[in-house]
Amino acid sequence: MNIFCLVVSLFSGFPLLSCLALPAPPTNVRVSEITATSVRLTWSYSEPEDLQYYVIQFKPKNSKFSEITGIVTMYYSVRI
């Protein structure tokens, strides 16, 4: 299990610590249907955590990083 913690210093002088358990990464990640402008990603996830959605981060050649959020299936076609 991955843990993400954030410490914020408040004006009162007492720091606030907030920690979240991050889900495990997906498994069996596959890339298929590769074209000049898109790829299809598929993956598995078998952990017991209740996931709300997936996030895909990618960086096209000669471009900035991009992020796609709100994916609720275990597949997605990314247009680059």
C-alpha cells in the first residue's frame, strides 16, 4: 500500500497532517491498436479497495504532460 501525506502549517502554529492510502497500481497493462494518433490501453485491477476512477498520465513527443481523469473502465483509447 502506498501512502501520500501532506503537512500544512496553519497560522495557529500547529501543523495539520493529512494522509491518504493510495491504491496499488494496475497490473497486466497492455498497449494495443497503435496508430499514428492513438493507442488503446487495457489493464487489470484486483485489489479490494473501492476505486472511484482511474487517471492516465502521458506525454506526447515534443509536448507537455497530459492527464485524463474520470476513467471508470479498465480500458481507454488515448488520442495523442
